[in-house]
Amino acid sequence: MLKKFASDALGLSDIGKIIDPQDFDKTDADDYVRHEDNEKIYFLIKTKSDEYCFTNLALIHVDGENAVSSKRTLNRHSYSQNKISNVVLETAGRVDLDIEIKFNIGGQSFNIDVDKNQLEKLNDLYKALVYIAELTHENNVMLDMAGDSLNKAVNVLQNSRTTESQLADQYKQLTEFGFEWLKSVRKEYHQKDFGNVFEKYINN
């Protein structure tokens, strides 16, 4: 009993379990989901001290200090503001009890241990996170290209042979057009909701 308590206190047995959808509402993380904004849980891993809740909008991390403390810290990492990268899935060896998914979101690294018997389900999360990382990268490339295109148009205008009054009028028109154009490009390529990705890969 003492060994078990020490193991829990040190986090040595903190192997996560993937929670079934019908039990999402029994977790602490569910209280922090923005249901009012059509936020939905697609994947949830619960350890003895933490919860990792993947919604269509963000990763909600309910961070416990350790397995025997009731203190919790809530961290929300939205996909639209925090880049996902370095997604890795480590399967179990013969003597291992757990598998592990690793990834970075924003400036924070996550290493989450999960029961090795749930590899098939964790593989679904791995594929979803990899796809989100690829999709946001491509979207950022398109946004950068849009900004470069507008800058080139401005340079062409500045180097054209026009009078000062004509230049001012053309610059005003280009600025107004550029703002509306960049706004439309951002609306198309700055994705906030990734529910379609989770629905593609997560088999609940």
C-alpha cells in the first residue's frame, strides 16, 4: 500500500486511459468546454493527475500537481493560435505497460502515456494531430503568399510613372482593396474549427 502511494505521489504509475464519449460529461475538462460556441469534445485522455481534452477548437489541459492533490490548473491551447508540430507516436515494447504520444503545441511540449491496449484509438488521435499540423502549415504558406503578392503590387505602383495626385488616389484604392482581399484570404485560410479533421480520423 505504501509503495502504491509513493508511486502515485511521484507520478510513476500515471498511465492514461482514453475516455469513451458517453463518459465525457463525467470529467473535469467538460466543465471548461465552450458548448455555447459549438465546441465539442472529440478525444479525451485521463490520467490520475491530468486530463487532456481535444476539442474541435483547442486542447484543454486540466493540469493536476500530482495524483494525491485536488489542486488543478486549466490551460487552453487553441489550434488557430498555437502551431502543432513534432507529433510522434511511440508503441510499446514487450515489457512496457504504456504507449506514448508526443507533440508540441505553441511553445509547450506534451508527452502523454496511455495504456498500451488502447493503441488503435491513440493512433486515431495521432493521425488527426499530424493532419492538423500539415493543414495549418499549408494555410500559413498561403497567407504568406497573399501578403507577398500585395507587397509586390504596392511596389509596382510606387515605381509607376504617375502624378502625385494619381498615385495618392491609386494607393488609396489599392489599400482599401488590399485590406478586403487579405481579410477574405485570412477567412479562407486561417482555420479555427478542426471538427472535420477529427470526424475524419476519430472513430467514436
